[in-house]
Amino acid sequence: MTMRSPRRSVAPLGSWLLGSPDESPRRRRIRVQLLLTAPLVFTNLVGAVITCLLVSVVVPGPSVWSSEFMIANFVAVPVFVLCAVLIGVTWGTKRLVSDLRWATEDDAPTDHDRSAAFRAPWRLTRVQAALWGIGLVFFTTLYGIIDPQTIPKVAFTIALAGITVCAFCYLLTEFALRPIAARALGSDGPRPRRTLGITGRTALAWILGTGVPVLGLMLIAIFSFIRPASPTSLAISILALGGVILLFGLLLVVISVRATEAPIRSVSLGMAKVAEGDLDAEVVVYDGTELGALQTGFNRMAEGLRERERIRDLFGRHVGQEVASQALRHNPELGGEERDVAVLFVDIIGSTTIAATRSPAEVVDLLNRFFDVVVDEVDRRDGFVNKFEGDAALAIFGAPVALDDHAGAALSAARTLRARLTAEVPECDAGIGVAAGRAVAGNIGAHERFEYTVIGDPVNEAARLSELAKNVSGHVVASQRAIDAAAEDERTRWRLTDTVTLRGRVEPTTLAVPAELLPAGSAVDDEGADSVD
């Protein structure tokens, strides 16, 4: 026995924080608003605090803790940061959610709405960049008026922090807006193109998480030549800025990698479900990059497999599952081959009277119940119902799939079929004939339209035996050839009776009937001479 490794479940949108695509519009709107506002407020506040620490303690240059900087430090900085947070984060995210209201109210998006959904991270990032740019100009000017020598380090520190915060802003906004992206990508319409690809996302994480901070270290070294700093001050600057690089660079890379990993993981788990036979597997498309195309491709593949399975099932219902499987595995061609087969023919007795005394709907219902029993018994013994002919059915054992005891299977099906029809479809009776012998099995017809069937004497003989069985007690008759071809366990259940020449045949046929259908005390039942044991 093979052991399956446990498969982890995956959130539909790549994270349980994002909920599911089918949640209510109100919950979706609240969730998106919180995921946009809270992380961005926190990121901007952390960025402002680190900027203050870098300017006042880490970056070499004139101290900003003298008395002339007090108003700037304790009035201008807090007021500007508070205003920037309120304007840039609260107002910006509310306006963004308002512009994307179609996605939180289950409205059908237009092409403009879909395009706006993928421009949204850039829009909010531009708002953050504008506010940090204003802060750069404002504080550089303010501190420069007080002491011009503070201009380089103030400008450098605010620019470094602003770029890093904007990078976090873009990645966090892209994450928070996945439910919106899923709605945009899940609707009909052209795929939006204005989004950062995998290469761009990776380059952004490296540039802002590593490249810019390293450039900062290089600038500190340059500043030390212009304005010599003590070894202790320079060491503190390098260690502190290096720590910032390690921490925030790692966070940026992790966020970027997880944004890339989530769609791949969803497709991987979807593939595992398909491999286990779950063709209903589907992933939510929420990524606007090449990975979104991968998610879409998986869904199209799964849809194609489902369509193929529906066609295969429908094909199998029409021609038989084994014939359908062989046709799908091999290119079917006209022609056939000789095979030893057993044929079971079952025909309703008095079908004309049934059709005349019942409504068409009742006749169809009766036939469906009748054939349901026939198909079930034939399939149970690996036979093949080749065709339905009005109120009759032709079943074949030994083709297209060879059976070790094709005759025994047909005889067993005939006996059991008789008992089930009597119990489950008592409104009608049927004659059942079984024959066995050599026949040609293959595709018969034209190149444009053909069917798999069996042609030969056993087919004709089974049809004639079915006619004869309608006038025989028990209504089940088989040929001696079928009895002789069966295994001993099935042979002992049948008794030979008369020898007749069937209509349209030259050679006489010795008949056999199930032993349990013979009247008690009959000569055939009592005398062992006619038994085939």
C-alpha cells in the first residue's frame, strides 16, 4: 500500500488574512480597508521614527539636538507626520476603496474598472512618494535655514527612508488588493497589462531593500571625506545603517518572494488534486503578472479535462465504456477480428400491446427501468451491451475485452437477469436467449460513421433463441454450445431439453434451460442422462 503525503490546504487568495472570494461584499470591503490602512499607517510611522533616529544619532553631521532645533524637532516633525499619515494613508486608502467600490459591491467591472484595479498599488504608492517628497523638501529647507550643514544628512536620510517606505507601500497594497484583482481577472474582458511583472517585482525588492541602502553606506563614506567624522561615529553609522539594511531588506525580499510563491503554490496544490482524480479543482486567479497567466492556464487545463471526461462519459454511455476506452487509446479503424464470444439477447414479450395500452411517457419509463436492470447485470459480469433495438438489447461477452469464461458469464447473467426482471419490473416479461461461438468483432460501417459490433452465427442464434424463449416456461433458453463452453460451476446449473431447428438456420440446435426453472418432477429434471454434468 502506498502512503500519500499529507497535502497542506491553501488559502484561496494565498493568505487566510484575505478571506475567500465568495464572502459578502460588506466583509470584503471592511477587510480590504483594514488591510490597506493598518499596515500602511504602521509602515509610515516606523519609517518616520527610523528617520528621526538616523538624523539625530546615526548619520554623521551636525547635531540637531541644540536649542535652535527644538521647535523643528518637537513641533514641526510631529505635526507634519500626523498630517501626512491622516492625508496619505487614511484619506488615500478610503478614496482608493471608493474608486474600487464595484469590486466590494459585486458589480460587473468595466474595462476601465479592471485597468484601475491593477493601477491602484501604483496610485497609492505615488501618494506616499509625494508626501515623503514634500517632507524631504520641507525638512531640508527648515533644517537648512537653521544650519545649512545639516542639509546633506537630512536630505539623504529622508530620501532613503521614503524610498524604502514606498517599496513596502506598493507590495503591501498589492497584497491587500488581491480580492479586487481576483474579481477583475475573474470577469470576462481583456487582461490588464499595466502591472509589475515577476522580474520587476524582484528587481524592486533588490533595489529598494539592498541597492539603495548600500548606496547610503557609500554616501556616508563620501560624507566622511567631506566632513571628517570620528572612527566611533563612523562605526556607529555603518553598524546602524547595516542593521536597517539587514532588517528591512530581508522583509522586502520575503514579501516579494511570498507574493511570487503564493500563485505557484495554489497551482501546485491544484495539480495534486487533479492527479488524485479531482477534476473539479480550480484556483482563484488574483495575480496580474505572468503567474496570473499560469493560474488561468491551470483553470483552462482543468476545464479541458472536465470537458474531455464529460465527452468520454457520454461516448461511453453510447458505445460502452470499454469500446470508448479502446477508441481513445488507439485510433479506431474499420475491420475486425475473429473471437470466441457469448451473446445474450433479451426481448420484451408483448411490446406491441404495452405500447398500445400505455402512454408514450409510461412506455419510456418502463423501458428505462427494464434496460437499467439489463445493463447492470451485464456490466457486473464484464459484458458489453452492444446495442438497444427498440424493446430488445444485445449483450456481448468476450469482446472487446477477452474473458476467461465468457460463456459462463453470459449464462450467469441470463439466470440472474430473469430473477431481477421478475422482481423489479413485473409489468413486463422478456425472452432471453444465450448462444456462443466464433464471430467477427470490430468496427463496421463507413469511414465517416461506424460502430463497434459483433457479426456472426452466435448473434443470429441468440436472437432466435430469444424468440423461442417467449414460448418456453421460464423464458430463458441457451444453446448447448454455450453450455459446453462454460466452466463446470455454471454448466451444472443448466439442463438440456429439446433439439430444434431455429428459423433461418440449417443445423439443429440443442436447447438448455436453467435447472431452477424446470417444473418439479419433470423428466428432464429427474433423469441424469440429459444433464450436461
